[in-house]
Amino acid sequence: MNTLPINWLTEGLIDFEYKKYLLLAYLQAAKEEFGQQRLYPVFSDLIMHYRNLLQVKEHKKLVYESFPQRISRADFEKLELVYEKIVADDETMQQIEEIIQYASPLFGEAVESGKELYDFVERHLEISPVGITPIYHNEGYLFLEAFPGKETQVYMYRITVFENTYEKYRGINTQHLQTVRRGLAITHENLKVRLLRERQELPNPATFAIVSKIPVPLEHSLLPIAKRSLVKYVAQLAA
């Protein structure tokens, strides 16, 4: 899809009409992705751009921690230097202010549309444990089924917990193991038993099935939302 550079606000021609053209093309592409129920990667990009815009608007500075991991420290420092030069130029800064005022509500609306789609998909996911659930839930298997449920995507998952002074964060990594064609004889419980026979690295794994009740793209919506839903579900079990 049509993407927007990380430093779209400050790079190239600083002109309101030009930046408006770039922005509207990007937001139209994002709208089309949402129309196809494809949330990622566009939703996370929208959030990143919106946060960065608010940082500039509210604090007149760029904060490195607000950028996604893919931007390097060197790239950030270069972007910050560019912004410092812009601040010193009153005419250019006026153009930037106009662009920010125009772009902020549009980004807000786009992010809200993405959140509504995310919540809609999440509400139509059914999560359930498979078999006996052990005390340790941070590692195991995930059975994921799109709608209609003719196939089961089997993943190994690992949840990592890290914290700072104020908050505890949970991340999740998944590895796709196989795609299983479902049938009357292949239940989730049978599939778990088969995995235990075939794979010895997890002798007593937690196993969860997530089934979508609506048709959504696997890679661009179902899998990333299912992963986040599983993290929340496991966190509730541990509480």
C-alpha cells in the first residue's frame, strides 16, 4: 500500500498543499486496507505517525522512545537535527504548524477507525484451553482457526515478560509449525496428543484454541489480534 515516511513532516518540500497531498493519499490507502479488514501493518503505522505528530504539536520536540523499534538512534538524531533547523525558521515553522493542525484530526479519525475494526475482530474471537492447563502458561501451543474453520494453523508460542520502574509488559513470539486439515476425527484434543507424541521439547504444554467467528485475513488481522488476545487471556490466568 501507499506508505508514509517516518519523517514525512520534515523531509522534502515543506509546503502545505504538498504535505496534504501525501497525507490524503496515505490515509486513503489505509482506509482501503481497513475496508478489506486488513489491519496490519497499517494500523501500527498510523498509531506511530499520530503519536509523533502529537509529540511535535504538544512539546515541539521529538521523543526517541515514541518511535518504533525499526528507527535507529542515528536516524532519530538526524531527524531531530532537521527539526531543530526548522524551528529556527519562522516561515517554515508556520507551514509545519498548519500541516499539524490539518493532519492531527485526520490521523485521529483513522486511528479510531482502526481501533473499531480491531475491537470488532477481537469480539468475534473465541478462546478456550485445550485439555488440562498446566500452571505455567507462558509457553505452549496455539491452535488458530479462520472462518470457516476447515484448517487449523498450529503455532508454538512463547510469552516474554519484562518490566520497568512503572509497568510490566508482555510480548509474544510465535513459530508456525504446521497447517492441519480439520475433520470430524481430528479434534483439538486429538491434535494436542499428536503434538505431544511428535515433539518432545514441551512435555506438558499449555495449549489454547482461538477460533474466529467472522472471515478476516489471517496474516494481516487474525494472527496479530489473536496473539494479543492470547497474551491478555494468559495474563488473566496468572492474576
